[in-house]
Amino acid sequence: MAQKPSIPKGTRDFSPVEMVKRNYIFDTIKKVFQLYGFMPIETPSMENLSTLMGKYGEEGDKLLFKVLNSGDFLSKIDETQLRERNSIKLTTKISEKGLRYDLTVPFARYVVQHRNEINFPFKRYQIQPVWRADRPQKGRYREFYQCDVDVIGSNSLLNEVELIQIVDEVYKRLQLNVIIKLNNRKILAGIAEVIGEADKIIDITVAIDKLDKIGLDNVNKELVDKGIAQEAIDTLQPIILLSGTNQDKLAKLKELLASSEIGRKGIEELEIVFNYLNHLNVNTEVELDLTLARGLNYYTGAIFEVKSKDMEFGSITGGGRYDDLTGIFGLKDVSGVGISFGADRIYDVLEQMNKFPEETEATTKVLFINFGEKEESFCLPILAKLRANGINAEIFPASQKMKKQMTYANNKNIPYVILVGESELEEGMLSLKDMETGEQEKLSPEQLVEKLT
Amino acid sequence: MAQKPSIPKGTRDFSPVEMVKRNYIFDTIKKVFQLYGFMPIETPSMENLSTLMGKYGEEGDKLLFKVLNSGDFLSKIDETQLRERNSIKLTTKISEKGLRYDLTVPFARYVVQHRNEINFPFKRYQIQPVWRADRPQKGRYREFYQCDVDVIGSNSLLNEVELIQIVDEVYKRLQLNVIIKLNNRKILAGIAEVIGEADKIIDITVAIDKLDKIGLDNVNKELVDKGIAQEAIDTLQPIILLSGTNQDKLAKLKELLASSEIGRKGIEELEIVFNYLNHLNVNTEVELDLTLARGLNYYTGAIFEVKSKDMEFGSITGGGRYDDLTGIFGLKDVSGVGISFGADRIYDVLEQMNKFPEETEATTKVLFINFGEKEESFCLPILAKLRANGINAEIFPASQKMKKQMTYANNKNIPYVILVGESELEEGMLSLKDMETGEQEKLSPEQLVEKLT
């Protein structure tokens, strides 16, 4: 009756080797978050469906994993409802909880629910899995981690600057070359305004966003298709093709958006951010990119995106400022700004660039080969001493064949093994073997501790 | 249209203060696991219901949270099935995934599924949430973390010893006084055998287990009720009332169980474990307790339980050896031994004993009070220098009222604030205020870094 075991499609097991690498990413990110004064929170995996539904659009509602009510859920369904055979309608009767789809909506819910206990400005980070009933495909999973960091309750642009510093520091520590793209929703609004199409801001931005992929002619065609006036499209050309340094672009934008109040405000915000960055020691290149428009429906100020410079890969970090995240739960006028690190993509980049560190403090440094009772007796107190000195160490739990024990050490990437045979026992010494070079040396217990510490 | 936000009953939000405390527990446990050569794995939150169902008894099946299939799940239900109005039967048609109920079954599934990649003996730990549709009550949640550590693929008793050492080390680091209770399923089997009731082992153990709570008379009454012969109950009396040191108890058991092979085997196992413990430096008291019977249905050798000595509290850690965990998934004869730390209970004990450390490296050490543009400009590079030296530091993001900024520091338990006003600016110095003593000193940037490092 044995079952062939498997896991749901789109989900993953993480082996020890993968976990060590993932934890390297999470620990690096957390350490930097903490350096900047951010503190962790966690929210439940299940939220009430009333909290989640309607927040991610119609498509998002479908992609929510819904949890069946416990007990005799059918007892509350009347005959008519049952006969209707409408899965969507029935769902609302038999399910009232769902798995969280992202960390943003639960965070907004958290802020509103706990607003009287929260110390504003609230600098929080949150690293937890989210679930989406997406069609699984390469690089897209039904369960994956998000790493979000936000400041809420402060509209100071210093927060934008610190998020950029965090990105700079995280990728410096991960040894990845990245570029930070920066834009501002107010500038996009200004552009739409000066070309006389203020209400078409989303269509315009979506089209401009495709410049790299489809080229200028096709962007212009799309603008025509969306019903943008030819005159407006003409006015837009110098903006789409804006180039040069950030200063050049800002200077040009100042001319072009002179008549738009919101546009001028966006330029001013960007200038303040760039001034801070010049003043501080940010090494990562920060590029003003007007085609950047991600999450436009709720960003209201800065928009960020980070890309690897070494590899063609989508965005590995992104975010922006939102002025009304908590409004959906009844708390108005709380401005926030945040970014999210894409752990799975960062993992893939590090893996392909071979940038994971070889040494880690999370794995075993030394294995005692087990030669039998007498030798074990001699080794165990020394093993305890190594551990007392903070050295990850283990002994093979039984005196099995030497080859089996060495294979165990090899498979687990343990850099050293300790051999204690007859002669070592007599001398009270231990032989330490370097698994990479094959070199072996005899050491006293004290020398061993010193050597491995 | 604002919703009043709430979370599903039995679930929890964790605030930054709670998270720091929880992470202190998890980090302490993980560090010790790693010292002993254990490596982390993670499994998906959702498992196929075929993996989970039938593993936790009928009651357990009801307590599984089931996830509704995506899409038009009703389209696969025929008229008869619908009319039957049987929630349990319908569930199997509209749901094929469930949230994991514990870490043991997913681990068994993992071992079988990945048996060709695993390096045996497999020393793994796993710290992840589990979900149970239990009726929520004080101290019982529908989502909670388990911390499991197991060695699988080795029947060496050294593994039992190392788990006891891990318990000893974890609670030493957490500064809690605990007692480790130890028993062995083979001894219980031997007892049932010598009193002539081998098939009633579970009834007998369940009754003995209640000795502390209901007293000897009631235990004996329960044994009668279960149909145990009076003669057997009489033979059992000296065993139930066994007292003295572990040596005393073992000596007595040797006499009483002399005729039972499995009983003698159990005694031998315990003696080996106690010999190891005497040889090593285990400070925690380890007590042989014959009334200990937890998880009897699948433990086959050692049984562990850890209790706080300072507080009346249930078990805070427990486990044992199981010889056929993976059999349910078709892999026979793989012996394992493991324990599980109850993070929520450990949290409650630490909280009530006031044993959480005051200082932590996870929180902000110093806040720069923001007095305005000029002062901020002076402070920002110094702030960057502190962070470069690994000091968690922040600046209030805007120059708001002094009182508001000080309150922020207070609420966040930040031990130091830095004040830079006119006079400090002129001198190029910073005033460092100790928030606990109220003392204040003027320091150069270099002195500041040195002081806080």
C-alpha cells in the first residue's frame, strides 16, 4: 500500500545545500535591514478572504489559494445555491480564509489593525512565503518567499535614499554588480499633463515601458492605437528619447515640464534624492529611467528597480512610494515607501555567476572518523571541546567502514576529518586531514582546537 | 467602504518586539543544531492530501486545513455526488492539497522521495509553521512553529546521547533549568510481557502515565477497567512505584524484567546512554521515568521529554526513536531518532521567568536626532561610518519635534541617541546620550565609533 511520494506542482523541497545558500541570501539581507534600523514582523499565512479579495484585481482573486471551512461546510448551503453549480459563488460560502498572495496587503492590514501600538515612522521588514495559484513554469512557483522592507508614516525623501543605500549595501555584500533604475510617478503624471493626455497616463507609461523591447516605431503605433492625439505623441518624442547623464535628463525635463506643477514636484523630489546620493558614499550606479513604471496603479512618488549588470535577467529588486496603502482598510493619509528583494531570482543570479561563498559558518567544519569504542571514548571529550569553542563538529555515529565515513564527509563538504587510530591513542594525539589538499598533520587536542578556531 | 481589519481566529501577528524574542529562541536552537552537524531543510506548506490523510488518525484528518482546487472545481462533480450533501466525501473531490499538520510526515515523505540524493546518516533540522484546525484556546493556535531535529539512517545510541547534549546546551544558553525525562519503549514492552499482558501495552502505559495526576489507586482502577488481570496488576505495583536513583531503578528493573528479552534490551540501551552521559559533561539532570510514554504508537526505543524545573508547564521538548517512520511511504527499515522543541511554550517560560536578554544585536543601538538640514548633512556620513562598523544605527527621517523623536527612541528601546546642535556643529563633535542613565558626553566621530563598537 506504499504511496509514491510527491509534492504539489509548483512547490519545492529545499535540500540542506539549497537551504544554506538561501539562508546566506536571507541573512545578508536581514543584517543590512537591521543596520538601518528595520525590525521584523510576521503575519499569519492565512488571512480572511475579506482582507484579500478585490486587492489584486479579478485575475488576482482567481489566483488566491482558498482554504475550505472546517466541519460540515455543506450544511450551510441551500438547495438553490447547490443547484446553481457556480464554483465562484459557492466558494464564498464554503471558504472564508485564503493563503496570503503577497506581503503588501497583509502589511497594510497589520498597520491599520495595530496602529495604536505601532511606533511611527514604522520601519519594518518581513520575509515570509506567499502563495499564488499561477500556472507553474520555469522560475515561477506557487509558493515562494518575498523579502519586503518598508517605512510607513514618513514622507521624508531620506527614506528613499536609505532604501537605495540598502540596495547598494546588500548587493555589495552579495558581490553582484547591479544598476538601480529610478523614476517618479509625478514626472510621468507631468508628462501626461503637458502633452494634454492627463487621463491616459497609464496607457502612455505602459507603451513607453516597452521601448527597449519593441522599438520607438512600435511604441508610437501603440500610442496611436490607444487613442493618443498625434500632436501629443509628437510632443512626447523628445521625452521618450531623453538621454545623457541624470543631470542632462533632469535639465531637459525641467524645460519640458515647466508648465506642470506635479511634474516640477517630481523633478524636485528626484533632485533631492540625487543630492543625498552624491553626498553619501553610494557606489551602485543610479540611473534616471523614465520608462520605468512598475506597479503604477499604487505608486505615487519614487519608483525603483534593480537589475543585474552581468546577466540578462528581470528585475531582482523593486519598489516605490505609495501614499495610500492603508486607505483600503480605513486609515487615510499614511505615506510609505518600500522595496522587495526577489530571493529566487537573486539565488539564480548568484548560482549562475558562481558567487555563493565556499565557506559558511552554518555547515560542519570537521568530522571525527569513528574507529570503535576505545577511540570514540578518547574523541568524545575533544569533540565537546571543539563545540564549546564554537566549531561545528560531528562524529560518525558508528564505527562503520572507513570508506563509508569518508564518503559521508565528502558528500557533506566537510573540509576536515580527524583520524584517531592505535598510534594516536597511545600518543594522545589526533591526525587532522585536510579533505581538499589531502594533507595530514598530528596535533594535540589543544593544537587542534587552536587550528580549527 | 473601509473594512475593520482582523485575522482568522487562532492565528497571530508577531510585532517587532515579539519577533526579536522569537528569533532569539530560534537562533539559539539553530546555532546548537549546527554545532552538532545538523543541516536545515524546508518542505512546502502544502502537501498532497494523499500524503497527509490517514497519518494522524481520524481526528487528525478532520483537523487538516484543506485547500480548495483552483478553477471550476464543481464541473467535475456529478449530480449524485452533489445531492449526497456529504461534506467529507465532497472534500476529496474539490480539494487535493492540505496544509502540513506537523513536520514529521513531510520529513518522512522527503526522505523517501529524495533517498538517492540524501547523505545518510541524515542529520536534519526543520523549523517551519504547521497548521491545525483545532478549536483555538489559550496557548493553542491554528498556526504555530515546530522545531524538529532528527538523525535518520543510523541506529547508534550515540545519536540519542547527542540529542540529550543538544537539549542540555540549548537550555544552558537559554538559561532555563530543565529536567530531561528518559524512558524506553522496549522496557514498557518488557513490563507488559512479564506481567502476562503483552497485547495491552498501550492501555497499561496510558494508565501509568497518569500516576502523578490521579494517584496509585485510580491508576489501578483504570487497569482493572481495561481488563488487566488482578495478578498482573499486583506484579506491576513495584514497577509503578519504582524509585531512587537511575542506577537503583535500573538494578531493580533488571531483576523484574530478567525473563523478557525485549525488556533486557531496553535496559541495556538505557545503560549505554547513561554511561555516555556520565563520561561527557552533561549538566542537566536526566531522570529515568517509566511513566513517560508520549507518542507511543510510533516510538520503538528511547522516549524523551523535557520539563521546566522552575515552572509548572507541560513538556517543552520531546521526542524519541522510531524504527519505521518511512515505511508508510514504502521505504522499510530506516531507523531514526529525533526531538522537537516547542517554541511557543519556551517563549512563555522565558517571558514569565524574565529570561529574555536585554541586549540584542538585532535592534537599533543608536538614533541620530534630526535637527534640520545642516545638522543632518553633518550626521549622515558619521551614520554611514557607524553602519560600516556593524553598528545598527538610524536617523529620524525628518526634523520633527524633539519630544516626538525621543519618544520614538524610547518606544523602540534604543539605548543611545546622538544630539548635534549648533555648538556640536561648530566643534565637529557629537553629544551621545545614554537613554537609561540620562548621562550625556561629547565625542568626536572617531570616539563615537569606538564607544559604540
